[in-house]
Amino acid sequence: MEDKKKILEVFDNQFPERDYTVIHTAPEFTSLCPKTGQPDFATIRVEYIPDKLCVELKSLKLYLNSYRSDGIFYESVTNKILNDLVEVCKPRYMQIVAEFNVRGGISSVIKTEYKK
């Protein structure tokens, strides 16, 4: 897999002295099941407390869309998204929640977080 974090762009936080929460929701996330090749659909929620940088939304959308043809397990993609965003944004706190649609009669929710 290529280095997807290069897609992500950031901008300066205009209020770095204050803790505040940013929540971005992407209801159309898609990746592929590495076992079957079938599409997996999810809603990805990115919640974070910025420090000096914030993630730019268009780049976040393009980053998430870049997984569309990747075969990757739910747990792996959720943790990879967190790792990449933390590396680029360097937030005070970040949580990624991935709510995957029902497949084979089972729905899955993966949560992972980072604390500075």
C-alpha cells in the first residue's frame, strides 16, 4: 500500500490555546474485504482536539476515498487511519470510530484512540 498520508493536508489552528473538539463524519467510506474481494461500507467518524494543526476536509475526503480498492480488514484500516492522521495533525487527542454495515449478518464497530 502506498503512503496515503501524503494526501492529507493541514492548516494552522487559529485557537491553539483552547481545547475544543472537531468531529468529521464520512458516511460513504468503502474498502474491500481481503478474503472475498467484496466491498465493505462504513461510516467513519474522526473526532479530535487539535493542537497546532487541523486537517483540511477535502484532503481528508480524498484520503478516505483512497481506500476504495484496497483489501484491508476493518481493524487494520481503522488503526491505519488513526496512525496517519495523528502523524500529520499531531493532535492533543483523537478517536476514530468506524461503523461497518452488516455483512454476513454481523455489523462491526471499531474504535481506536490516541492521547498525547
